[in-house]
Amino acid sequence: MNTESPLSKRIKRHIIGPSHLFFASTPPGFEALCRDELMRLPIDKNSIKTIEGGVEFRGKLIDCYLANLHLRTCNRVLFRMAEFNAPNFRRLEKNLMDIPWELYIKAESKPSVTVTARHSRIYHSDAIAERVIESINSRKKAVPFVTDGDGAPAAQDIFIRSVDDHMTISLDSSGDILYKRGVKQHTGKAPMRETIAAAALIRAGYNGEDILFDPMCGTGTFSIEAAMMSRCIPPGWYREFSFMSWPGFRPAQWAHIKKQAEKEIRPAYDMQRILANDKDPGMCEALSETLIEYGLETSIRAINMDFFELTPSDIYIYTGINRPGLIIINPPYGIRLGTRKGGIEIASLILKQLEQHYKGWRFALFSPEKRGFERTKLRGNKTIIDHGGLKLVLFTGVV
């Protein structure tokens, strides 16, 4: 006898079974990189569409899971759950009351609403958010919701975007923003985000086979990201996601997805091809502890020296590889150095060091502005990147 509840049947019919529209949001300028990543996943290629701020794609819930697990240059994956016109609050309230919230969130969920309004007649974000919460609470009184019983309340972000009175309601499937890989527990001043690190490695042509030298590694973002890329460890491998608390989430299906991904993970090389260096011994010690905890110490070697006292000969000895590789540097600037002028000066010193000692190496170097690169003889590509409101220049090329 089929004892499945009417609500479970509705969740299967309306959420698990059909195709939905999703949006992978990215840092500014990363849309093309994210699109390339999506094209490599087993999802509908014809549905992938680059738009401002990210990439849209269609698929089932399983495709949403895949995107969260595998995308390195994505901030979060949003589930487009409703769209309608709302020129006034009366229309907004009516449309919200039509949303079957019980299909999307559980009874214990703690929803948080973020509103962005542009060129719309209703633009008061707090008032819009209040209507959304009211509609959810009203729905809970009217119909049954899936409950976890004694389960802890799960946070659930809801994003509202209103443009020219057209409103889009999206459910955040990611939870913590995706640059939080769940690996680094230690922090530094103004650390580089993992999404930016991944983009820089991709732009610089990192292939996972050659040396990766991270001479001012700080918390080790570039090195850890490179190790995960070289070993095909998905960026979401060590963390959890909001979709895991949805009524339509099926743990067995998620376990199968992770099992398939695990088959692609490569064993560690018999040599440490990634060399992470910092002149701060505390940073090196904290990084070494992290590497051991996550089994990455066989891919990355952490050393404590001054970059300007190292040469490629030293690097070849440490890694056991006697050929040029990729050197990637995020030098101190801004909050980590104290002045913009100082950031420009250290970028110039780094470029001089590269010109003198690293002939044939590929490089990726960040600077707070282009003036840090004006006097160099090196040639390459310059990309503007927004890092927490600070405009950085990523300079990539070959020495």
C-alpha cells in the first residue's frame, strides 16, 4: 500500500520531477569562466545563458546540486521559484499568497529576505521583505509543511529582485557563499577569496602538472585551490549547502553524486609540486596544520622564507622538478600594508625580481592599480577584478 503523503507527492510532481531555472551568480567579470565550467557539467548545454552578474541554466534539482559541488568561480546558485509583476503592495501580497512555500522550505526553516529594487514603484526593501515573511507564516497556518521534528532550524536565504515592477523570487541553494570551501579555518588580513584565486589560476593557464609557486601565500588560498584543482577535488567537497534542508532533498541521491565525483579525484603525486611560502612563521604553521587535516600535505609544501631571498634553483630543490612553472602572487596592499603607495612599490619590486630570476616562468600578479606595472618590461594581460569593493589588477603572462 502506498502510504506516501499528499505533500510528498506534490513535492515529487512539482519540485523533484520537472526542470527549473537556476542562476549561478558570479563576481563581476567572471561570467564567461563560470559558463565554461557549467558547459563541462552533465546538464542541458542549450539552456546555459550568460547574463549580467552570472549564468542561467535549466535543469532538475540534481543539476543544482552538481553546480554547487563543482563550480569554482560561482558565488551562489539561486533557484528561480517565482516571477510576477508587482506595481503595488496589493498585487505583491496577492502574488505571494499564491506561492506554495511548503514545497520549498520546511516548517523549521528560518527565512531571511534580501531585496534589491530598481526602477520599481514599490522599492522599500524592508516592507517587501516583511510581506514575504508574512506570506510564509500565513501559509504555515493554512497547510502542512514537512517537519524535521527535533531537527535544528535551518537558515534559508530568499532573494527578491524587482526591476521595472517585475519581481523575481529566488531561493538560495548554497547557504554560505561558495568561496567558503570549508577547508581553511585560519584567517589573515584581507584574505583572497577562493573564487578569485580559482579565476586567476585559470587565467594564468595552470594545468596541475608543473610547479605552482605561491611565494607570499598568507593563509594559502592559491596553494589550496591549486591542489584541489590538480587533484580534481570539487570545490564544494568539504562543505554543506542550503539545499540539504529542502523538502525535496534526497540524501541517497546526493550520496550518489558525491560517490561519482569521488571516482574522479586523483591520488596525490609522489612529489609536492605546489610550494607555499611566507615570511610569517605563524602563517606557515597554521597552513601546515590545515594541509595535514585535509590530506593535502602530500600536494603542498609550506616553507618559511623571504621571497626576495629565494631563486628558482631553491624551488627546484624543494619540489624535485627542474623546469619553470607558474608563480602566483598576491602581495600585501591596502589593509595588509597600510598604504596604496606601498602596494605599488612592492609590486614593482616583485616585477624586478621576476625579470632577473624567473625567465621562462608564467606569472600571475595582483596589484591595487596599473601603476604597479608601468615600468616593467614584462608583457601580458591585465584584468580588473573587484575584491570586496577594492579594484585589483590581475597581470598574467610569461617572463
